[in-house]
Amino acid sequence: MNDQAVPEQDEAFEAILEYLKEARGFDFTGYKRSSLGRRVDRRMAQVGFTSYGEYLDFLQVTADEFVALFNTILINVTSFFRDADAWDYLQSEIVPMILAERGPEDGVRIWSAGCASGEEAYTLAIVLAEALGIEQFRQRVKIYATDVDEEALAQARAASYPAPDVEALPREYVDKYFERQGGGRYVFHKELRRSVIFGRNDLVQDAPISRIDLLVCRNALMYFNADTQASILRKLHFALTPRGVLFMGRAEMLLSHGRIFDPVDLRFRVFRKVSTGPAGSMFGRALGPGQPTTVGEVEELRALAFGATPVAQLVVNNEDLLALANQQAQQVFGLTERDIGRPLRDLEISYRPVELRRFIDQARHERRAVRVKDVEWQRGPGEALALELHVSPLVSGDEPLGISIVFHDVTASHRLLSELSSANTQRENAYEELQSTTEELETTNEELQSTVEELETTNEELQSTNEELETTNEELQSTNDELQTINNALRERTGELDDVNDFLEAILTSLRTGVVVIDQQMRVIAWNAGAEELWGVRRDEAMGEHLLNLDIGLPVAELRPAVRPALADPGYIKDITLEAVNRRGRAVTVRVSCGALRNSQGESTGAIMVMEVMAPATQDIS
């Protein structure tokens, strides 16, 4: 089940890449699957998907998702003078060398491939401006900066960077090449910016810029697989001038591309384009032999030298008879003295280890030496020889005399070449694995750095939020303190009010006469103990009732003419006398003094009535 799930996942992942290529025009199929998969998985986790198929459906129906995915895949980790040691070497050694190879008026063309948000391109501008001076830089230098990320290119064109990114540079560079703006940002020198041209270029699909003197492509190739890297490097090779320089990133060694780039300094990843030209010729010089004393001595020396030659050699005359065979030939091929003078075709050596007669005829006809390589001969059980034959015509003046056949035993050299080839293959494989591992580590490092930057941004946001919460907390604490002070003041005022109320209550209670207070709507708001004693109505029964609705022994309707003016006139006072019946049912004469209830502004807010019994009645009404 698991074995089937993995291919299905791979197919779904490839379907996403194919959709991006066909619908959006971005070909990610040349990227390394491991790092590309991690970036896509990260974006899927951010939007809550675990299946590539579901995410593809979401990608197809959500217009803005492509931009978010694209920004997640492209890791724009860059800075001014990133890897300072390498830039110091470029500034002190490579740039002076490039300028020295050109005339004082010649232009200098530079390409920053994969420039991200522009820090690398402006670093190149600083380096060249320091070497040439600002005026010469403006006249001679063109810097082409390209990337596939349009948002990053827009930021690069604006040339505006936050203070922490710029202030890490030497102070003299900041003062000379940047202008400080509001909001804690710096903008690159306006005049120098005109020599830096930003544009979109896909290293995989688009044609390269040509006639480049210095090409900077740092930490971009490590995201691609080996085939795509080779394709891009061929484009970069085409882009450079014959003596052009390539400046790579830390993880890019070019160990398997030595035929198109020579290392200038491997430590700092600086390479030079390989120039092609005619190969040099090798010349030898023939040395004349010393002159022997007699012809007999010469013949004897020749015979001994021929016999002692360490390589097997045969000589065939014009009639194809075996004329000579040295000791090595007799030992290797099993020849004897009786075979001398026999036709070559009758001997096993004529067809084993190789068909000799064809090469003898060729050498005799063309009158030149014929070289036969890679001849394999199974001499015996477990004994395989590798031979190389030299078939040369023997000519005296213009007269052919015969054919010399020399058998060189190259078994050892073949074995060494095979072992060397195997070792080279293993070494190249190891280099490629090392390069791939280094690129993976660098990719992972860049991803981690990007994650760290995101976490730092999140931490700064959380810190800012925390500071805002602290400020809010302090404001709330201050407000709470103010409310506490107000509460204490209110408590004190309440206490004072209670004391006043108690004091007034004591006064009203102490009065033997009845005291009734009403508001503007003639509702009872005060009813003292004297009123309770006089009319037999408790305070809680009277409070809030309309005066004219009270069922007491006093004819309250007759109070209306006295009360109404008091509600309107703050200075009104009137005494009236009424016949009434007290709570005991006895007839009494009551004098009612009615006056206005005034507030602090002197306005009438109600009426006060003081009721006093004048004389007891002489008879019981009940």
C-alpha cells in the first residue's frame, strides 16, 4: 500500500509542476526535487493542505495562490557583500585584472544573474566605482541584473533598503553610496543607479546576455539538477567574452565542467572561460647512428639487436614468406627456426591474434605504416593479452623489400588505463555526490536562514504587540487608579450624603408636626414620623404616591390651590387652615404651611407642606 502511495504522490507533484509550466510559463522541472518538494510542502502547510491533488485544485481556482507559491519556492536570501572574503578577493585581484586587460576607454559589461532584491548588483556597482571612480564608472560600466521574481526586481529597482541591511557596510560606503530617507531606510546613489539595468531572465528558458566581462551567478545553480546545471553553464559560457570571468557561490565547484571553465581560485569560486585554439605540435629530432668499423660488425650488431628486441617482431619479404622472427616473437607465438622461409599464410600467426594479410597488403599498397590498436588475444587459459600492431613497409630507395610487423604488448597499460578510467569515474561520481550534498546543505542553510528571518520578523511583531499590550496595560492601570480615586471620592461623598440624610432624617423625625415634600409631579418624596402619627399612613405607603390620591383624613383636594403656585414660584409661601380627621378618628383643625422646594440655583423643584394641629375637636366624628 505504501509502495503504491509514493508513485501516486510523485505523479501528483509532477502534475503541479506541469500545470505551472503550461498555465503560468514557469518551468520548475529542472529544479532539484528534494528542495522543491520541501518548499511546496511548506506552502501547502500554510494553507492547510496535505494532498498534492487537493492543492492543485486549489491552485487552479485561486488566482492569488500562484504568487504566494512562487514567492515560497524562490528563496531570496541576499545581502550586501555576502561572503565578505570572496568579495574582497574579487575587489583586490579580479576587478583590477579585468580592467588591466582593457583599454582606458573600453566599456565593461557585467551580469548579475539571480540578483534577487538587488543587493548583489549594487555591491558590484560599489566595487567598480571604487576601482574606476564614479565618473569613469558612469561612462564605462553597464551592470545587467536579472531574476525571475518580478516582486524582487521591483524592490531592486526602488533601491530602498532598511537601515540594518545598509548600516552593516563600512561607514565610508554608507556615506558615499547611500542617501538616508525617512522611516529608517537608505536609497542607493541615484547617478550610479542609472548604470544598473534590471530585467527578467529565466536561466533555464531564456537566452543569455552576450559579451559579458564579469558574470556573477552565486548560489543559484545549487537549486537545479545536474542536467539543468550543465545547460545553464553552457549558456553562461556563451555569454562570456573569450577571457571572461565567472564568480560563483560557495556551494558551486564546477568540478565536472573543467573543459569549459578553468579555476582562477577554487576557494573563492572564481573561474575563467576556457579559450579554444589549435593544439601545439610535437616535434622530434632524429639522431644519426655512429659509423661502425666493418660491414661484418654492422651485420652482427643488427642481428643481435633484432634478436634482443623486447617486443615481438616479424619481417615478411615481397613473396609473403616469413623472413625474420626475433626471440620475443618466437617465444610469444611459438615459432621456431623451421618456420623461417615458410609462407605466412601457412602459419597460425597469419590469422591469430588478428588477420595480418589485410594490413600487410594495406601497408604495401599505401607505402605507409599501419597502426592496429585494441587487439585482444586469449593466449591461454586465464591469460588475456592486449596488443598493438605496427605494420611498416621496408623500402630501399624506391624499391620495396618487405614488411615489418611489430607486436607491442600493451596489456599493462590497458589495465592501468581501465583502472584509471574506473578511478576517474568513481572520483567524478564522488565529486558529483559531494557537489550535490554541498548544494543540498547550502539550500537547506538558505531555507533555514529564510525561516530564521521570518521568525525574527514574527518575533519583532510579537515584541511590538507585547509592547503595545504593556502600554495598554499601563493605561488601564492608570485608568484603574483614576477610577479608584474617583471611587474613593464617591465613597467619601456617599458617606457625607448619608450623614446629611441621617441628619435630615433626624430633623424630620424629631419634628412633631407633619412634614410632607412633593416633586413637580406632586408625588410624595418625603413623609416624616409626624405625618405618620397624624394621618395613620406609613412612610412606605405614602412614598411615590400622588398627593391627591392619598386616602387620609385631610381633604387633599383643597390643597391644590396652595400647592400649584409653589411648584412654579420659588418665592411662594401660603398658610391655609383645613378641617380634618386624624388617625384616631377625631376631628382636628390643621394649619398647612405650603412653600416652594428650591434647588441650589433657586429654582422650584417641588413643594414643602408643614401640617400642624391647631385645636382638638370637641366631639368624636366616628
